[in-house]
Amino acid sequence: MANRLPRSLDTFSNIVLERAIEEYLSFLSAERGLASNTVGAYRRDLGQYKMFVGDNPQLDDIESFLVELSNLGLATSSVARKIAAVRGVHRFMTAEGLRDDDPTALIEAPTRPDSLPKALEVDQVLALLEAASAPGRAATRNRALVEFMYACGARVSEAVALDQHDLDLVDRTALVTGKGDKQRLVPLGSYAVEHLRRWLHDRLAWVGTNQAAVFVNQRGGRLSRQSVFTIVRNAAEQAGLGSISPHVLRHSAATHMVEGGADLRSVQEMLGHASISTTQIYTRVSPQHLREIYIEAHPRSR
């Protein structure tokens, strides 16, 4: 095929993704024989997807898009069609050799149109952290990774992009690079700092001083987003939590902060949300916490 698209997700742009979508829609119309109304609906769905994921879509961006669909109040059939469109275009790109992997294969779609990713309870997070440090060569790395992501609600893309010079373990902060290459300084708790120190010590035996990345694979290269999904899901299954994604850690961190008394603006800053409305979606408080606030604050609660 002439003018073949870049194979790596990291090199995507909206223009490149738009070209891939057009080829996919042509395929649906010419070779699959889909009705024009159906192809038109897919065009609208994929246009919405392209606008949401932006110029450099990552695995967690795609998952966030699926989560966002669950908050729109759409009919189940509409959500299912949009998810099918996104998965379809990525399968098409893989089948046509336009890219080497299908990131949507790693993502579980919401089961109900009104479902948010459920935050873990604190004791469940603790069980997940313990499972992440199960014996093995990568134990200290996996524990440090999960501790870091829960400590500051980091996205997968932000964790894998983290370099050593972005960490200040004395001041207990990290400089993370989010969407649009926007950087923000986030705090780290003592547990995350402790496990990062342990990992950075062990890391020297893996790569010495030649690799800038904090989290590396066993070949010494920067850890991939797919590997982060695998690490979190394996730990969750070992902890008896079923299959969860790294996004649940981000949601749990935000939820636990709100339940602990943090204001939404502070959580917005930590998560790197452009809009406070996004923070409100990710920080839905539990009914029990809402009841405690009501009893404490409402003059007629007793």
C-alpha cells in the first residue's frame, strides 16, 4: 500500500489517524458492504474518538475515552457501536500492517453506559501493592511502579516517561509530563519514596547509568505501556481482585484523596486535568463518606 502510515503509536498525529480512519471507512463500505447510514455513524464515532485522544494517543487515553463514553448517558447500543468502531479501526491498522500492535486488545470496555471505574478500597490497594512485590527479579521495580502510580495518580504514559532527573526524593516530589507535554510537580508519600529508593539501587544492576528512564525492562530499555498494564493486572489477580487496569489506580488515588478531605482543585492539579469537571467525574465519593459528611455538616441531620 502506498504512503503507508507510521507503525508506532508514538508517532501518530491527528492527520495520520484521520487518514487511517478514512481507509477503514472505505474498507467498511467497499469490502464489507456496510450501509451508508452505518458507515456515517462510524465516521461520527471515530471523529469523536480522534478529537478526544488528541495528537499522541496512548493506551490510557484510549481507556479514558471508553470511560468517558460511560458518563454520557447514551443508550447501551450507542456505546457498544462507538467501542466497536474504535476497536475496529485499530484491528484494521494491525491487519494492514499500519502498526505492529493493537492497544485496544489490552483494554476492557465499560460493561454499562453509566459505570465508572470502581475505586479500590484502601485495604485492596494495600493487597495490590503487596502482590506487586511478589518474589522475583522485577519485584522491587514492580512495587516501586505501583506505589508511584497510586501515590500521585499518574497516568501510564506519565509513569513510563519518567526520567531519573524528574525525581527529587529529598523533597519527595516528581515532575511528570502529561498530555500536550504539560509538566506538573506532584508530591510523593514516604512509602513511594522508600520503594523508589530501593528500586533505583537495584536498577543499577540492570542498566548501570546509561539509561535515563526510571522504570526499565529486563533488557535495560524503557518500560512499555503494555508492560505496565500487564504488571498491574497480574498483581491484581494475585491479590484476588480480578482483572483491573492502571486507570483504576489513578481513580482510586483521586477518590481516596477526596474522601480524606482534599478539595477538588488540589486533586485537579495533582491529576493534571484541564477542567474541574473531569476531576468531578473521577472523584465520586462513596455513599458512606457522603453520609458522614451529611451527619457532620447538615444542621438537621440528627
